[in-house]
Amino acid sequence: MKDMDHELPEGVTRVKLWDPALRLFHWALVICVVTTWVLGRYGPNIMTLHFYLGYAVIGLLAFRLVWGLFGPAPARFSHFLFGPRTTLSYMSKVGRREPSYWPGHNPMGALAAFGLLGLLGFQVLTGLFADPEDFINVGPLANQVSTDTARMALGWHYRGSLVLLALVVLHVGAILFYKTWKREDLVRPMITGWKAVRQNPDQR
């Protein structure tokens, strides 16, 4: 990777940004979320695998919470927690046809990351309490709440799946936008861990 630094603009270098655990988390979450969503919409009547994958998502979210507090610096939430000024400044420049070389999640990507993690937390929570009245696909905690609450959880779980689909489509669209318009590959760094970053980005 270092041998390729001569191809980069002045002030930009390749660094090992994403650690192996974070990359494994990312792709495991992609597989679990996509499969769970498809099973929830088009799967068999007995949703056993949907539930198992939902439990896997809970485990992955728990890992991300710990890693976001105590993991390597680029993985910590504090590393991509930006204020309105930084976010608005980045958004005003996002249309430029050039890579941003941001050292980690850029401010817009950070909003998407927090939003997606929060939504997935909401989804697994409502799924635990949901009761579709079929006596089969009942959330493991549905009997701990009233019938009305269990039905409400089911409704919010369904609505959340629609929002989740929208966020995933937006996420893929952003990746394509960066790849085709800004000439910045956001997928490869999440595979290799290496990313071209500007040493002193204008974050303020």
C-alpha cells in the first residue's frame, strides 16, 4: 500500500484505518440484516431463522457498542461525532467532483451510521415483543407485555423495516455517488482496512 502513495495528491497518504474486528462486524451485519429483511418479507411461514439472525444482530450491536467506546480510535464513536458546523461545512462541499479523503466516517456518513445503528436497535427491540397472533412467530418477550403493546410492537417492527429499506438504498446510493462522481472508493477500505486520507483535513 505504501508503494502506491506516490499516486496520491500532496498531503494525502494511505493509512490502516479500519481494524479487522470492525470490518468483520460490518460484513456480518450486512449479511444478517439483508437476510433477515428478506426472510421477514418473503420467507417461510415459520420464521425461526429470522429470529436467530435477529439474535445475531443483537450480539453484533452489543459488540459495536463496546467497540465504539473502547476499540481502536477510528472505531470509537467519539471519532465520528461531529457538530452542526462541521457537518454543514462538509455538506456544502460534498458536490465537488473530487475525493474527500476524510480520515474515517465523514460527517454525512457518521449521521447514517448512527441512524442505522439506532434503527437496528429499535428493530430488534420491537421484534422481541412482537406478537402476530399466529401462535408461532411470537417474540420471546411478548408474554411480558400486554396484548395491545405486543400488537403495537409488531406494527412498529413492520414500519421500521420500511425505514430500514430506505436507509439501505440511501447507503448504497451514497457509495455509488462517491465511486462514480467523487472518484472515491468506500468499499475497498472496509475490505482491506487501508484508506487514503488527508493529513490535515478541513473539518471546521
